[in-house]
Amino acid sequence: MTAPQVLDASTSAIIAAEAEHVAHNYHPLPVVIARGEGAWVTDVEGKRYLDLLAAYSALNFGHGHPAILAAAQEQLGRLTLTSRAYHNDQLGVFAAALAELCGKDVVLPMNTGAEAVETGIKVARAWGYRVKGITPDRATVIVAGGNFHGRTTTIVGFSDDPQARDDFGPYAPGFVTVPFGDAAAIEAAIDENTAAVLIEPIQGEAGVVIPADGYLRAVREITERHNVLFIADEIQSGLGRVGETFACDREGVVPDVYLLGKALGGGILPVSAVVANRDVLGVIRPGEHGSTFGGNPLAAAVGTRVVEMLSTGEFQRRAAALGEHLEAKLVEFIGHGVTAVRIAGLWAGVDIDPAKGTGREIAERLLGRGVLVKDTHGQTIRIAPPLVIRATELDWAVEQLKLVLSD
């Protein structure tokens, strides 16, 4: 086994101060990052690490991408916040660009991914009452087992992960859970009160769980036939990560509502959005929903630059090509310290053989070799590097995983 990492005194002091003064809602790896560039970060001791997590896809374009930094710096010197009490000169430009990228009419800007999900739920219920004609206060939303949509009290109420759910009730009613990947179960659960189906096209926190081909097409067909909204949570899977602009594009499917976040802020600041056509988002009236920071000019300027970068298709093509390259190498580990590999573009879930350790232990050993990944659900490590990473850097990271597994 790789020897435990010995921490420098300055690193230990910083970690100790954080442990004393920051609520323990995370269990970080023992590294203190001070700088980042591209796919690499540097800690306070000057040691470099290859970042294979990319802040859970928030850093799809890498640390400090010059085009995104330039957009942020230019806007910082002009105007950062007005609230939506007034118009600003950046929001309309951003909304138009994002709507076009999504093939939709209207954008409702928010900040975090969880806010986008909460907004999507409110929109679905309002649409259910005001358009579909569901009896007041009876609207339901169908969700999938194994989901992760955020950690607000509403959202964890329909999670089946005890770590996310336990001890935070009572929970909001109105959600029906069916197995992920089972379109027939969705259809069986639909009744006169169903307003929407909310799913991740690929489940990220669950370990990059990819449904069988045809599932998304079936969900689209079922929801259309039953007059139910299809809401796709593309907060982690969208914006180039899987080799397409959206994970739904892998099956040529367009949902009624996109929920976006993470990479939309370019790794600079939180930006999220609900994107749909006017017949859906038009149900929200002035004063019914909002956010002081949602749609702020700084976020809008950054978001516009992100959309411009995605519009060329360069990052989607990189993710597809590099994902094929990575998959060819990772599958060789199956039966040699790895029990399964699931990959879509540059997004992989790697299940570690318990004989080699837990996912956390493997992540800590990789940290000692200069590679950053993060575990989930015990035995899985996730690989989601910035899309600017090079094939040679992926090869080096895979070699480090090979060495860790052979210890």
C-alpha cells in the first residue's frame, strides 16, 4: 500500500483552522489548493496535481480559462449587480444566447443548481395548475431512484440516499419515485395529477450511471403522450461534458425544460438557469419567483462567454474524442482492481474492487501521486477532468491509477 501522505506544517495548520471554524458538511481530501491553471492545480506547498474532478463539472473549461477571465474582468470594472428591480445591459444578451443554444424561447436565471431544480419544480406545479388543469395542491412530480438534484429540504425529501435525507424532515409531499432507467415504471406512475417527470439523463452523484440506449427517447414519447413535462437536470451532465452539448443529445431528445448550472458559470461564480419555451416558463408571473443575484450582469457576462465557447462545438468534440481515449484505457483495469467502468464523454464512474480498498482510500492514494479524484457511494471514484485536458495528461493519470491498484 502507498504510505500515508505526510502533511507540511502549513497545510496542517490551514486544515486545522478550517476544521475549527467551518461547519463539517464536507469531508475534503487532505490537500490545500492555492492556484489553478487549465487542468492543473498547485497546493500551498508548491506541489502540482492533475484535477480529474473539475469541481463536479463546474470547471469544464479548466481553471482560469483566459477567455472567461477576460469577460469577468471587463464586467467587474463596469457593473456587477443591480438586482432584477432594474434592467441591466447583459442579461438579455445572455438569455438570448443560452435560449438559442438550447433551442428554446425563454431563460429564467438563478444562481446555484439546487435553485434551478427548485425553480423547475415550481414551474412544473404552476404549469400543472394553470395550463394542464390539475386540481389545486395535488400536482405530483415523478423522480428516479438514486437521484441527486441538490440538498435543499424539498430536494432531499425525494432522495433515497440516507446520508442526504435522514434527520432533515418533515418533507414536502408531491413526489413519486420510480427506478432509474425504467420508462415503463414512469408510464405506470402517471395519473391525472402528474405535472412532470424530473430526471438526470445520466446520474452523476450515483456514480455516473448511464441508462440503456432508448430510455430517454421512451421518456420523451411517454411524457408527450400523457401531456406531462419532461424536465432534464443537466446541471452536471450538460454543457459539453458528455461529448454533446447536453446528455439528452446522445439520444436526439429535447426535453420541455433544461435545468443548467455548474459549468454555466465558467468556474468563476455560480450561475444557473431554467430554460424552456414560453408556453411553459410563461406561467411564472412577476413577483412569484426571483433572486437578488439571479441574472446579475457579472454572471450574465460570464454566461454569455461560456455559451459562445460552446457554440463552436470544440469542447464537445474534445470531450467525445478524449472520452473514447480514456475509456479504452480504463476498461483494461476491469478484473484488475476495478469491477466496472461507466463512461460518457469525459465523465467516468470507476467501481473499485473492495479487495483494493474503498473509493476514498483510492482517492487518497491517487492524491499522494498528484492526481485528484473524488469517491462516491463507497466503492466508486468519479473522473471528470476539465475538457481542456490533453491525452498525454490522461495517460499519465491512468498510469498513476494503475500503480495505485497494483500496490
